[in-house]
Amino acid sequence: MIAYTTFGTNDLPKAVAFYNGLLGGVFGAKVFFEGEGGTGWSVSPDKPMLAVLKPFDKNPATVGNGTMVSLACANPAQVQALHKKALELGAKDEGAPGPRGGGFYACYFRDLDGNKLGGFCME
């Protein structure tokens, strides 16, 4: 149902480098679009896209309290790889990889702009 998700950024070059390393490195995602205002990644044209953009209204980007995007992972090893890569790229830890109950295995982190992301799989 979700076609794409965007995060605002106050430093587009830094955010693009972070997501190139994270999404390309862990999921093999490629740049789907690139422009002056932002960049988006996807694993294929028929799959959801994640993008970072300079806010359209020209005001500073801010994070949403209670907002989070979770990335679907194939297995616990990929959840662990996602978390490790995010921290290597400068993300802040918000919850180490591990079981969260009911077969749900997840990790949580904040990108360079403070946006919260998670990775999960069902065991």
C-alpha cells in the first residue's frame, strides 16, 4: 500500500551519503531519482521508495514525535547488519537488534537528522 516515504533533511549531501551507504549497502537499493531537492532509493520500480528531501516550504527539517519508518528485513542477520551499518554511518542507537515478542525481531536508530527508523523481520 505504501508507495514512498520521505524524510526532510537540513544537509542533503550528508543525508544522501548516509542513505547510499545504508540502503545500498544492506538492501542493494539503487538511486531511483535524484534532483536538486532530494534523492530517492528503491530496490525496484515496483517496490516502495525512501527519499530524503529539502523541505518544500524552505523551513528547517524537523522530526515528527512518534513518527518512525521501519524497513523490512529478510531475517535477523539482516536486521543486525542494518543496525550495525547505520551506526557505522553515524546514526544514533535507539534499540539494539533483538526479539521484541511474538516472533518480532527488530532494531531502532535515528539518522543524521534525527529521523527514527527501524528494521524488522518475523522469526
